[in-house]
Amino acid sequence: MSSVSDNQLANKAQAWSALFSEPMSDLVKRYTASVFFDQRLWAADIEGSLAHAEMLTAQGILNGDDHAAILRGMAQIKAEIEAGKFDWKLDLEDVHLNIEARLTELIGLPAKRLHTGRSRNDQVATDVRLWLRGEIDELALLLNALQLALVDVAAKNVDVIMPGFTHLQVAQPVSFGHHLLAYVEMFSRDVERLGDTRRRVNRLPLGAAALAGTSYPLDRERVARTLGMEGICQNSLDAVSDRDFAIEFSAAAALVMVHISRLSEELILWMSQSFGFIDLADRFCTGSSIMPQKKNPDVPELARGKTGRVVGHLMGLITLMKGQPLAYNKDNQEDKEPLFDTVDTLKDTLRIFAEMMGGLTVKQEAMARAASKGYATATDLADYLVKKGLAFRDAHEIVAHAVKAAIAQGLDLSELPLAELQKFDARIESDVFELLSLRGSLNARNTVGGTAPDQVRAQVARHRIRLAV
């Protein structure tokens, strides 16, 4: 009898321990506990509990005195956590039991009534959704800030000509501002994706209890309204076991990082001596421990590497869920660390990139020199001939021969004499040289979405209006 009593005493910290005859081993405690990473859910946990308590009171399941005590106790817990004075205990496993245990210390029996009609299964699903909803809102703001930084740089460099590439070969001249606005389009789609994801995140599992619902007369819709959620999860089994919303968010986050990584790759190339298109502010770079001349673009390189980390978290979450039967399983505890790290990585990356892009130095002479190589205006000559009546394929072939002749002479197309150009087609006249210039090529692409400066300025204005909201 004394051994059972001792075991019960040792195990009393666990809210579920009455059934068990021996305490959990220290190794298992450490292995199964989540409190040291899921404590960041504390604000969501308190918010969800207060909404649940308000509903229980409205439904006559709790009385007014219990509700008042819960409000008072939760206010003190919130203050303790914000002041860094809350004692997080490993024995209490997770954020939920830690807060519940402290509430019980503060107000006694009403705290034990708070868990009526809910389980940790629907409680944690609610907490993660509430927390993630707030993080999505913050990420959308950070994405908008990065877009604005890019738009500002684009606006200053509308008339700067750089080579546009396909296959990393010089293709056609483009405005540097136009090039940067391509990333603004990517990041604007990322904001849209996060908004779509938020709608599915913002649904209430609470009231599903462990897996089958509850016999108490809960008003789940009331809780959803209180929490600002757009609806309730309609199937109790799915409500507690669904992590699609976390996977969907991680997929959207991975795409953001892919876009960051593409931009990073270009910044790294552009900063290299082979390109020399830009310079990054010193505060975003490091030197070498052995080569004193080096200035390394560490921030873009690390962001490129962290993209693999975020994509890996997405794969981890998909793998986590692929073999789970309904309903809740302990595996789902493993959803939080990758989700938390994804959010942290994304927030840090977006903040630093917005600041870094604002300090970008553009070397327009180097860009112009690079654009003058590779016969970037060859397509303009083909278009010129088409306007003279040739079929495009015939014009394409004629220009290919002209380029071949220019290469043999070490000249640009615009440097070939008119008489020589006319050997390829007699319809070529002196007005062709304006079109064969980099500036003429840029100005010619004056359609919506094109690289002509007037079009780029129009896009800058459109983005400024869109992002001013």
C-alpha cells in the first residue's frame, strides 16, 4: 500500500495519472514533453480558454462566480508569463497543463471545471490555429514591407539598362527596375496564398473534445465568433487530427523562401566580380579569415541555404501525417517545432531582406556594358524586318546570318555598316540603328507588362497604390 501511495504522490503532477500505478520515468518525461517549445502558445491557450469559459457560463455549465475566478486567475497568469516569472514545469508536459495547474493553484475548484467539454486534443488544435493566424497576419505585413523596399529601388532604376537573361545567356535588354518588379509580383502572390491559407486555418476545432464531440450542450459557434474565427470544424474526428492547415501554411512558406532564394542567387551573381552589377552594404556581408580582399554576400547565401531548411520542414510535416489513422495521435506533437521554426526563419529572412534591399548600390555602367554584349538587340532587328513584310521565321534566319557576320568581325549588330546590313536584306534602312540601340530596344517594348520605362513607371505606381492599404 505504501508503494502505491508513493507512486501516486510522485505522479500527482500529471492530470491523467490516477489510472497509473507507477510514475513516468524521467527519460520518458523528457522524450514526450513539449513544454519547452510549445510554451510560445501560451497567449493562444489563454485566449481559447477564456472564450470556452465564457461559452460554458452562457450555457449554464459554469456559474458566474466560477467565470469571474477564471478571468481573475488567467489575468494573473498572463502577467506572470509576460514578466518572465511563470514557472514552467517539465512534469506538467505542455503549455496547457502548466497553465491549468497554475490556475488551479490560484483559484482552486473553478479551474478544474474549466476543462469541461474539451480535451487537450481539440485544445491544442485550437491553440495552434489561433497562434498561426496571428503569425500569418504578421508575415503578410513583412512581405508587404519587402515589396515596398523593392518598389522603391525599382522606381530609382527605371531607366537603368541591364541584360535580361534566358539560360543565363544574354537575351534582351531590360530595365533593372522591371527586373526587380518581377520579384514584387512573386511576393504579392505569396501574400495571396497566405490569405487563402488563413481562411482554412481560421476554423474552430474546440468542442470536438477528444474525438467524438461531447455530451455537454456547447455552443461552438459562439466560441468561434468570440475568437474571430470564420467557422467551426464540422467533423469531430477531423477537427482533432487535421494538420492540413499546418502543411498548407508550410507549403506557402516554402514558396516564399523559394522566391527569396531566387533573388538571393541573383544578388550573389550580381555582386561577383564577373558581373559587378551591384554592391550590398557592408553590414550584410562578411570578410574572409585568410583572404583580406574578400567581401562575401553571406546574407543571401544563408537565405538560400535556409530555403532548404523550410522546404525540409514541409516534407517532414507531410511525412508525419501520411501514416496516421484517425483520430489524434501523439505523433502530432511533432508538428510544432517545424512549424515554429518555419515561422521564425521566414520572419527573420523577410525583415533582413527588406532592410538589405533598401541599401542596395546599383552599378549601372557595368550593367550597360554587360547588356551590350551577346547581341541583345537581335530580336529587334527581326521585328523590324517583320514590320517590313517578312514572315518572322524568315526574318529570324536573316538576323542569325547577320549576327554570325558580326561575331566574325568582333562587332555588335549596331556597329555593322548600313551597307553590310543591307546585304542580308535590302529593306533595312538607316532608321534601324535606333532600334538596335539598347535604349531603343527598351523603349520599343511599350505594352502592359513590358520593360519600356513608361510601363515600368506605371507598374511602380500600381504597386504603390496596392501596398498603401
